[in-house]
Amino acid sequence: MPDLSRARARMVDVQIARRGVRDPHVLNAMRQVPREAFVEPGFEEFAYEDGPLPIGEGQTISQPYIVALMIEAAEVRPDDRVLEVGAGSGYAAAVMSRIADRVYAIERHPSLGEAAQERFRRLGYDNIELRVGDGTLGWPDAAPFDAILVAAGGPEVPQALKEQLAVGGRLVIPVGAEEGHQTLLKVTRTGQANYEEEDLGGVMFVPLIGEQGWAEDRRRSA
Ligand code: SAM
């Protein structure tokens, strides 16, 4: 694989820091993780372009800026236990694994989940656990989580994920009635039964498909 470390450093400066992401944990982590290892073979030279790229199964690796924005919003910190729903290529989970204590990642497509796991193994990222399944139900055995990131857009915030947040925990998720156009929400659990919601702006994500997301036929919520 070509050495793309200069392209990576430039991507972090130009696409991320200059757009206002300031969290040093996020900037450092993004300087470390080789995005070229998370794209499809043949796409390595495009790994540091400012957009999503195809990863198979009709899915994408998210734009680097969106990954940075979501991780900053989720306030991921070194002692945290983090859940990612929609692991896809594994890139965002890999970035969070360079900050947090432990990352749990769920992907519904077995082929993507297996490829992500192989990447983690090759890179020696051994604090990530990945499971193939429906992430709208969370990962009850590993809960509570200090931060939860959802990388696909659902019709509403899954109740299971709210319940699996620690008190003080942050959930960042795209939500919208229309597929492909969502609002990025930050939900903070401020007490046992109390949640605060903040609107972080408009985004476009692939659909969150599952029991507490969209139905597989994509016409109604499950
Ligand atoms: N964070 C990913 C990355 O860095 O490559 C982005 C992945 S893509 C934008 C969203 C992923 O969510 C897709 O791979 C899709 O298969 C997955 N997905 C959709 N619904 C899901 C669900 N209920 N559980 C787990 N994964 C889901």
C-alpha cells in the first residue's frame, strides 16, 4: 500500500480542523488511523478525498469530516466504553478505538463485518469487539455505554439505545422521517429517566434497518 501519511495529515488539517473540529482526541486519532486500509481495493488513492466512498453491499464509508464531527459531539474520552451501530468498513470504530478504552461495534451485513474485523486484526486494534446483527437493539451484555454513535439514519431514536446509555452518556444519531435526509441528534442521558436532545444540523445517511429502525422493505418503520 502506498504511504499516504502526508495526505492523511493534510486531510485532518484542511477538512476537519479548519471546519471547526477542535477536540485534540479526535484530531490525534484521525492522524493515526490509515483510512486507505478501510476502503475497497483500488480506491486507496481516493481515501483522503472529502466524501464517502463505496464499501460494497450498497453501503459507504462515511465522509471523514462527518466521522470527526460525530465523535467530537459524542465527547469520546480515554476511559469510555463506546458502542457504534453501523460499523460498515470499521473506520469510525477504529478512530474511536484510538481514544476510548473499549469499542463495541455492530454491523448488519456479515461480509462487511468480517472485512472490518480482518482490518482490526491486521492493524492490531485489539480493543474493538465486533458483532454481526441488528444494532437498533444495542448490545445489552456490554451496556451501559458512555457514548453511542449510530452511522445510519432511522425514523426515531431507538429506545433500546437510550436505555443502554450510562447516566451522563451521549448518543449521536441521524433521525428523520424521510430516508436520506436526517437531522443529526445528540441525546444526553442527564438522569435515570431524563434525556436532553440537541439538534446538530442536517445530514444524509444510509437507512438504519432493524427492529427499532426502518423495515427491510424500506417503506415503513419496523
Ligand atoms: N461508520 C461506518 C464506516 O466508518 O465505514 C459507516 C458505515 S455506513 C454509513 C452505515 C452502516 O450501517 C452500513 O454498513 C449498514 O449496513 C449499517 N446498518 C444499517 N442498519 C443497521 C443495523 N440495524 N445494525 C447494524 N448495522 C446497520
